[in-house]
Amino acid sequence: MNILLQEKIGIPIPFMGVPLKYRINPISTLITRSKYDMILIEHVPEQSHEYSNFTEITSVRKLLEYLSREFGEELKLRVIVDEECARISPIISLYSMASYMVGKLIANEYDVEIIDVFESFMGVESEIYGKEIPQFIQALRLTILNDKPLIYRYGEGVVLNDSPNNVYALLFTEPIQASVMLYDDDLMDIITKLVGLNIIKAFNKQKVGDIKSLSENCRVENGIWYILYGYHVPNRLFNHKYICTKLIMDIDNPKILALSEEYMKNSISVLI
């Protein structure tokens, strides 16, 4: 097995942001304090890798297929990750980590800016996932690159939280029911402004360490998820010990994130 790139990186987690069809809005992120081994290998089908406690991130294969056609040769690459990381991460986080590794390899090989590589990926990802999800993926890749929580809006760059607080996070991946999406231009204009303003206000609270009152902003965003898509957080997942319990973006259905200032069983430490 030929290791092309190996790095320890934190798991980027989407925090605030709702996918809005044909709209561009801010997105904020978190990142774990712990770092996990990511390895980019040259794939040889008849050989198995010797890392028994690692698993492959298969979601990045479609990107590699697109890039292979672009380069005119098959990119025989695989990204493997520590099994614990794979177990606790949203799908969108794992994909963002894997595409980060692929982008870093390409940037090194061709001596180009890694940001430019990520921007080019977004065009491919729009073909795979539609127009909205790539904005979240890019926010997560930039979170890895800066190793800090941030707020990002496509076309405007990032603002970092340089003095983040530490909290503990639980991720719930249970199925949640949704209804048909609401779509009305006039309502969407108002909702887009509300979502963007709420995210900015939440990020400003993060920057000054006002963590407890984030529950207000999480409640607003949960309401938007319900209005637009019919998703809601089951009552049993709310707990007075949590700072907030909220829906977060993922490639398939949204996941549910609970945050607390105190350690919880099976929780992970994140920077907010």
C-alpha cells in the first residue's frame, strides 16, 4: 500500500445553517478538539490495507470519478479514517474530510492554491448533490483548513472564532420524519433573511463566549427546519442540561446535535 498523504485533523461539524433552495446564506461550524488519522492511499484492488481499525470513506468516490474524467486518467485513490471518527461523524463531515485530503494532494502535486482546488470541487459537487449542499461542504473544508470554528458565506470568505469555547456534543442519528418542502418566493425571501440574521447573531454570541443564550438561536433554526421541511426534534431529546438541541445539516436527512457545558456519556469535546 502506498500512502500518499497522512494527517491528523479535527472533525468539522455543521452548526447553524439551513439549506435554502437557490439561496446563499451564512453557515457556521464547530470542530472537535480531538484529531483523527486520515490517510490517502493509492488503491490497488488486489491488495488490502493493513490498517484493520480504519474504514474507507466511500462517499468521496463520485468526486474521484469526476476528477478522473477531468484529468483523463483514473485516480486510484482511497481515503481511510480511524473507525471511531467514522462512527461519530455526520456523513457530510466525513465527505468534507476526505475531499479535503484529495484537494490537498492535488494542490501539492500541481503547486496551486488549495482554496482554488476547493472552489473547483464545488462545481463538481453541485452536479452530484445540487446547489445547496456544496456550500456546507466548503464551510467544513475551510474549518479543517483553519482548525477553528467559523462562519462562511459563499463569495464572501470566512470569519474565524479565534477564541472559541469548549463544549460537549452528542450526535443523534435516529430517523426523523419530514413532510413536503414549502416553497413560496415571498415567504422564502423573508425566511432567508431570518435564517441569515439568526446565524450571524449566534456566531457573535460564540465570539464573546455567550454560550448559554445560544438556545434562543437554536430554537429559531429548529422552527425554520419545521416550517420548510417538516423536520422536528423529538421531545425526548430535549434535556435541561443541554445548552441546545438542534437539527443540523447532513447529506441525507438532517442529524440532531445536543450541546452541553458539562461532559455527557459518549459525548465529544468540540470548539464553538
